[in-house]
Amino acid sequence: MPPLSTLDKLQRTLQGPGTGYLFTRVFLNEGRILLADRTLWLACGLLFLFLGYSLYVGLSQVRAREAVLQGITLRDAEKADKSITQLRRILAGHETPDPFSNPADPASVASGLGARHAVLPYLALAPLALGQSDMAPNYYRVTNRNKSTFLYDGEMDNPWNLMTGHFDTAFVVIYLLPLLILGVSYNMLSAERERGTLRLLLSHSLGIGTLLLAKTAVRALAVLTTTGATVAAVLLPERGGSLEYLFWLGMIAAYAVFWFAVAAAVNALGKASATNAFALIVVWVTLVILAPVLLNLAVSQAYPAPSRTELATRSRLITIGGLNRFADLLATDYRHVGKPQVLLPKDGKIEVAERRKAHLLIARQVDAELDTLLAAFEKQLLAQQQFIERFSLISPAAVIHEGMSALAGTGSRRYTQFTQQVSTYHMDWKAFFEVRILNGIAMTEPDFARLPKFSWLEQPATALRGQLAGYALQLLVPSLLLGLWARRRLRRYPMV
Amino acid sequence: MNGILEALAVSKRFGETLALDGVSLQVNAGEVFCLLGANGAGKTTLVNIFLNFIAPTSGEARVDGRDVTRHALAAKRDMAYIPEQVMLYGVLSGLENLRYFAALATDEDLPERRALDLLRQVGLDETAARRRISEYSKGMRQKVGIAIASAKNAKAFLLDEPTSGLDPKAANEFSQLLRTARDKGVAVLTTTHDLFHAKQTGSRIGIMRRGRLVENLLAADISHLDLESLYLKHMSNQDE
Ligand SMILES: Nc1ncnc2c1ncn2[C@@H]1O[C@H](COP(=O)(O)OP(=O)(O)OP(=O)(O)O)[C@@H](O)[C@H]1O
Ligand SMILES: [Mg+2]
């Protein structure tokens, strides 16, 4: 009757002779020992200091950047007001327009006078992971010039780099948290054996698995409480986002569980403390340092970063071609020099300089011809991103990095969406002005109110949660496997 | 008579070394079995097998009729163990150590009052009980180990040179404790190098030599002198 005996065994394992009670006793006693020998104070104190400083760094960075964004938005609004006032004064005959910033001239408005910035707002958790925000700007000044002049002019490396160069909370979590975890747990069983207490412990009906689990649990609780409380206390009052914070904490918990599972598995091997420490450092270096580097190498090998130089050269060549093609238009003189009245609208029409029409046509052509190139460029970036998302599994550090930047709104996905939305906005902007410039239709006050506006459309929360659930699984499934393996291995734990 | 502790043809091989070679013995309720033997004879190995710290290469060890390898946790509820060197948590006091291990032993919290009583019985007063273990001598730690064992209401005691490091007075008190346990029906298996102690407290005496149980006698059937000469005879043959 094997099924019955299996069931019997399962029942005994689950209910055990007072397993819950023994777990609690070990848990409490372990907490007492760790407090008495100052291990926990030291580890949690260090964690608190690291996190505190990283939050200070993150908050001040985001504060400064938000101030910049605010300034930009404010100046845009001021400029729009000024243009309207100026337009009124010109129409009333109180002011002579400047030929190159004439609010009545659609070409002037399109190319700068009316230009507004497309802004990507920072999310509540942005201070936790500055991520790509250094390399990818959070705002673009959109005009009717061609896309390549503003959208792709920054240097963009591989889309993925764990080290942002900032001592932000993501850095503390990815690199230092595992070290602290391993520091408090590398000798969970080996120290008991070396101290000689293991024999006395296991001479009672305490299972070695229960012992290891309870010892792990007390450490995990201490580490996670310190992390959760520090971040909540500093971040939430200023930035809110409690729900996102809970998701963040869940991700951190999954990452911590992974490292505790690694420590437990190494302890289950039954080696000496020093050996455990060495093995764990090797694991840390492999998973946190080497694997991401290899992943980066693989991604740049499989999907080489599209060449910006090529993009710039091509756009220059197309521009030169355009300059040649429209040479006759470009050769015309500015007529306002001799006839300042051409700068004024008349019956809703205005004379748009031929050169400026030419520039619009050239920009249109550049955009059209570059579109295929840009599409390939974006496809490549997307492929890189997908590759990373698929293979980040090989490094839990990569997984948690992706998860944290997604929650902080500084991940590559959100930036890609931003540039896509900016691109659409750019098209709307050009379309709005094209008819007016080519047909010489003067700008009116209502036109200013009708200018295309950029409003960032955040990705739906469900999509983000799906992404996060995926990352959590990528951390928890390996942890579970490690845990199960450790449990099997403990049966052969060498007591003598 | 049903044996509480039973070894059935237990053998244990460590690579080349045959540490135990078909050892069979039985300790009944209310019996004290004293296991004598030279260093390396296999005494600790036998104790380790009863505690399921190592698995026998062949044969079977039983506690109250249960095979210890298959029902390790259940078997351990019935055994109290005192190692040759009782090792405890240095940062905790003797009292805290006792209460912790007693809770593991019995699945119940040990009230402080009762814990202090137990420590007093083994010769540790309250001042000593509240000091950190790191400040204890070896003998004092041994006393805490004895207190832990007496807190556990076990059917069997497994004692591996329990009195090592105890002063004569404490050793004597320990013998008294053993006799009380025996009278309560506990089956005691103890290893020792102390013939006098064996003769005094043991109801059965076994002598081990190179992994084999070469003598298994009723203590009453042999005089101290005979025991001594028998023991020396086996010792002198050790290297043959
Ligand atoms: N883990 C081990 N690996 C290899 N050999 C071992 C191991 N443990 C014990 N032995 C060997 O088994 C034999 C019996 O050892 P054991 O510790 O049982 O002796 P003992 O009778 O308790 O000796 P002592 O009086 O010194 O305590 C010895 O030869 C010893 O070297
Ligand atoms: Mg021994």
C-alpha cells in the first residue's frame, strides 16, 4: 500500500511533532543570539546607513531634475503667453515683427517660437532607481526640424547597464543587500556544527530542515524589515506611491529570498564556515558581476547597438541632397529686407520666406527617408530589450534591476514608449504647420490655442504588474528549486 | 523484558576502518548499561548511531522498538543525550540555554522557576545560572547538559562520558541522579573510562574492543577486581 504510507509520511511532515512550536523556539532563540552577539545590529545598521544615503542621493537627484522639468514647462507657458501678446500688438500696429520670431508667421512658430517640450514625468519611486534617466533625457524640444536632430542626438549605449554610477537604492539592493545577506547567513549550520551545539540541537526531535528554515527566517525578517521601514519612512512622506512601494517591497523580498536560498543551499552541503563564505562570494561575483557583463556582451553581439554615426551621416547626406534639390528656393532673398510690410498678415495670409518653405520640404524628406533607418534602429533597440527580458533569468541581479527600474519608471520600456509618443507628437506638429507654411496662412490667436500638445500616456498599470509578476517568478522559482534541493541534501548532512 | 535501547548486529565502516563490527546489545527500562573500552573502540560511534547522526552500514538500532533511521524524530523524543563536551551558546546564560534546549526537548516552555531548580540540583546556583556560558568552565557546561537531559522526560539516556570534567563531588551527585533516573524506569546507556563508576552505577557492563562488544556482564555477577583484570586483559590485547 505505497499510496497510503506516502500520505502518512506527508501528514507527518506537515503536522510534524510540534514542528510549528519548534520553529518558533528556534526563531526566537536565534533572534536573541543574533542580537546578543551584535551580528544583526551590525548588518541591519549598515543596511540602514547604505539605504539612508542612497535615498538621500536619489531624492536630491530627482528633486533637481523635477525642478528642471518644472522650469521648462513654466518657460514654455510664458513663451506662449508672450507670443500671443506680441501677436496682438503686431495686429494692432503697435509693434514691428522680428522676421525670425514673428508670431504671425507659421514658419517662425513651427521652428521654435511656439515649440514646446515633450516631458516625461518622474514617478513616485523614481528616487529608488535612477536607471536610464542619466542617459535618456526626460524631455525633448519638438519643432518642425527633422527627427534625427532632437530625438536621437544623445549618446545611447547599450540599453542596459546595471551600474548607473549613482549610489542609489537600486545599487544598494542589487550589490550590497546580497553581501549583507550572505554575511549573516553563510554559517547558519556550519557555525552550529563548529561550535558543537548542532549535536545537542539535533539530539531532540528537531529536524535539521526546521532548524535551517527558522534560522533563515529570522535573518530574512530582520533584513526585510530594515529595508522596508527605512525606505518607507524616507520615501513615502515626500513622494507617496504606497501601492507601488508595496510592489517594490515584494520584489525586494523575492530577491532576498533568492539569496537566502543560495546561502541555505551552500550550508546544506555541510562544509566548513570558511568554505561556505568562499563559495558564496564566488556565487555572488558570478551572478551579480559576471552574468550581467556576459549578458551585455551577448546582447551587443546578437543585436549590435545601431550606429548613431551612420544615422547622423545619412541624415546629413539627405539634407545635402535636399539643399541641392531646393537650391532655387533657398537662393531667393529674404524680401523683408526691402519690404518690412511682408512680415504682416493680410486677409489671413502671410508671406512665408521661400527658404523656410524649402527647409520644411527638406526636413520632410529627411524624415521620410530616415524613417526606414529609424524603424530599423528602433526595432534593434526593442530586440535588445526583449533579449534582456528573456535572458535576465541567468542573473537575479539583472532581474531585480529590470523590476526596480520598471517600478521607478526609469526602465528602458518606458523610455521607448516616451520616444514613440514624442515621435507621434512631432508628426502632429509638422502636419499642423505644413499646410500653413506651404500656403502662407497667417497664425491667429485661436491657432495658438489649437497647437498640438504633448501629453504623456502612461502604460496601463496592468501591463506593469504583469511584467513585475514575471520578474518575481524569475526570482522565486529558482529560490524554490534551491530550497528543495537543500532539503534533499540535508538528509545527508554530515554530523561527524 | 522489552529493550528500550536495542542494537541488532550493528556495523559501521568508515572507509578502511571498521568502527563497529556486529554489535548487539539491549538496555531495558530501569537498567544502566556501562560501556567500557579503549580510545577508538567504537563507543561514540554506537551512540551516534542511536542518535541517527550516522547511519549504520548494516544492522539496526532501535529505540522503544522503532528503527532510528526510519523514525529518527520520533526516536529522539524518547532519548536524552549528554555529549562528552556539552557545547552551548556562549552569548546566552546557562539559564537561557537550559530553557531553550528544554523547550526543544519537550515541546513545552520550561518555567524559569523550574529551570532554576534543575540547575540547583546539578550544583549551579542562581548567580551562576544567570552568567553567560562563555564564562563557564567545562564542568559547569557539563552540568547544564545534565540539567537539559533531566528536563527531558525521556525513556532512555544516551551518555557519552558525561562526567568528563566534573569534580568528584559533582560526579558523585551525577551518579546519584543516574540512580534516580534508573529507579524511575529510564534505560541508560553510558560510555565511560571509569571502572569504579561503572561498577558502582551500572547494572550491566559491556567492554568494547576494536568495534566489537567483547564482554556483556551483569554488574552484580562480577567483583570490582575481576572487572579490572578483565578490562586490562582486553586493553592489552588492543594492538594485536
Ligand atoms: N567520522 C569518522 N571518519 C572516519 N573514522 C571515524 C570517524 N568517527 C570515528 N572514526 C573511527 O572509528 C573508530 C571508533 O571511534 P569512536 O569515536 O567511536 O571511539 P570511542 O570508543 O568513542 O573512543 P574514545 O574513548 O576516544 O572516545 C576509531 O577508529 C575512529 O578513528
Ligand atoms: Mg568517544
